[in-house]
Amino acid sequence: MSTTPTILEGRIQAVIMIPKKGGNMPHVQVTLVEGRSTDQKRKMAARLTDVLVEEAGAKREFVSVSFIDVRKDDFAEGGVLVIDQKR
């Protein structure tokens, strides 16, 4: 199984686990600072699934996606909690 951690955009990290050919399923774990709506997560799950079907040859029904919401006081960038950052 290959695991590819990827920073997608700012405070979103995705870890994509793709088993070797013949394996069970690809799984995408998305860690992000809380605040995305259920609709946004639906759209992300659908698009991530589409990419794995189109680019990795995965069967749609075997692709899984999980979201981990992290509070702003539990996530730091550059050694500074997100809650303390001025953006």
C-alpha cells in the first residue's frame, strides 16, 4: 500500500492510501480546520472519488473518504495555533 500525504490548500491535509493492484480499496483521509459545511464535504468526497476512479482505476463503490475536523486551538502552522494567527 502506498501512502501519500499531500497538502491541498492551506489548512487542509489529505492522506491518500492506495493499495497495490488487487487490494481492497483506496481511502482518503482529509484533515482540516473545522468550519466546512456538510454540503462542502459532500462535494469534496464526490470529487476525490472521481479522481481515484479516473486516475487510479479504482472501483467507485470501494473508494472511501473520511473527514477529520480539527478545532482552531488544536491545529498549528509554523508553530502558531490557528486560533492565534492573524490572517
